[in-house]
Amino acid sequence: MTPGPDEINNREQGGTETEPFLSRWSRRKEEALRSPPEPAPGKTVDPEAPAPELPPLDQLTPASDYRAFFHPKVNEDVRRAALKKLFSDPHFNVMDGLDVYIDDYSKSEPIPAAMLASLRQAQNILGWAKEDEEQRAQDELKQKASAQAIEQPASQSAPESAVQADAPDAAPALPDGSGGPVQS
């Protein structure tokens, strides 16, 4: 049977017993709550140390060193004024082009003449499509008319007596009273 990740980590840390993950996690959590928190790594500031020497705000440039303004003993207003001076530089105020919603789209500009010409061309294209539909409809009507014209000569070539013999003079009356001889 292959060892699980808990057993491998336990062996790497010098342990000999196999402790389940949740038990080890619970034990370490309790140990962390009992022990005092370790100080954060970094420079510790002596509370009795004087505030650093700060350059005048009007002489600050983007290349100046602003670290002294972040000392805990520096007044918050002075710190904010230094940062305001730093970020007022045009270098930090350049739009990045990814802000797509920064324009005011409620102000419309007139459509350029070239675009209007292309729109007129699109209208012409749509007009051609409409003409094509009308042409198809007219062609269909012509085809129907020619089909009817072909059928009519065939019926006209038969003798009139044969046609009259096939058609009864009077149609029987329907029960509702409609019908009877056709009047023309």
C-alpha cells in the first residue's frame, strides 16, 4: 500500500507516527491559538525616535524619495499632501485605453459624408433586393397566366355541343333551398 500525502509530510518533518490530516490540523490550530503571535518581519520603529527630516512639499518631483512621508510620526495631512503632489504628475494621469465606458455617448456627432454615401449604397442594395422580389412575383404571375392560356385553347377547341351536353341545364336543388338552375 502506498503512503498517503499525510504520511509523506509527517516522515519529511521527522515524525514516525501516521497522524490523520484533520487531527494534525486541529492540533496545530490549538497550538497557534495558545502561542503568542510572532511579530511581522520588517523594520521596527522606535517610538522614541524623532520624525525624519522631510523635504518641502513644493520641491517634490516624481523622482523624489517619498519613503520618509510614510514614517508613523509624520502627520497624516502632510503625508496626504505629499501623495497628492506625487500623483498630480501627468505621468500618473494617462488614460490607458482600456476604459471603454469613459466617453459621453449621449453627445452624438454628425455622420460623415463618406458614411452617408455608404448608407445610400446600402439603400440601393436593399432596393435591388426589393426589385428582385417584385420581379419574381411578376414572373410567377406571367407563368400562371401562360399556364391558364395553354389550358384555355384546349377547352375552346372542343365542339360547343359536346361542352353543352356535359353540363346540365339545371342543378338539383339542395335541401336548404339554395341551388337550382344557374342563371348567367
